Amino acid sequence: MEVVLEMTLPRSAESAPLVRRTLDASLRGLGVTSEIRADIALALGEACANVVQHAAAGMEYEVRARMDGYRCVVEIVDEGGAAGPAQWDGAQAAPLAESGRGLQLMRAFTEEVRISDRVHRDGAIVHFEKLLSGSAEEAGEGVVREAAAG
């Protein structure tokens, strides 16, 4: 089964908990463990917080998530602002800093973290993925089993 979520949200602090709860409910419905759901919620929260704080050019942002039972792929799309993709890859935050660790956390708890410019529009796309099972080998085996069953 594949679940696809697409949400257009106001660029406000109240929007992040809504999108986290919505995605978490979908993942829970697919039987994803609480540990993996927490990793995804953390990364999503960090990406949304960055949009709310820095994407001053837009009033809204989009969150797209696709879950196929083996992998969750999330993209957060903003309309631009002070922090473009180049600024995300800057120096690491100091250990006791109150901000600036979002990208480090996203990379620590998810896979395939990428930040890119939107094509032909202002803004950035933050992309991350998370395996919904224990390992890449298990996910690959699941795809093979599903194909053989179909």
C-alpha cells in the first residue's frame, strides 16, 4: 500500500505540530514502530521550524510525504527567504548553541538528506528519507517478496 500526503500550510509555528501529527497517524496506520516515527517527526519538525523562521518571502509552505511500507520520503518546499540551500551546508553549530543544529539532527536520524533550489521559482526543497524497517536489506527483501506475490 502507498500513502501520499500533500499539505499546504501557513508559515506559522502552529503548522508544524499539525503536519507532524498527520504524518505520524499515517505511519502508525502502516504499523511503523514508534522509534522510527519519532526519527521522522524530529526531522520534519526541524525542517518546518527552518521554514517558519527563515522563509520570509512566502506566507505558505508545502509538505509532501510518500510512504510505501518500506520507505518514507518527505519534502518540505518553501517560497524563499534569507536562508537558501547554500546556507544550510555551513559550519556545524557549537555544542551548546540554541539554534543551528537542525541539519545535523536531520542527517543523524534520517537518510538521503538533500537541500536544493526550486527550479524556476524562489525557494528551497528539503528532502529526506527514512527506511520504515530495520535495514536496507530488509526493505529490499520486502520489495522482492511483494513483487513475487503480485
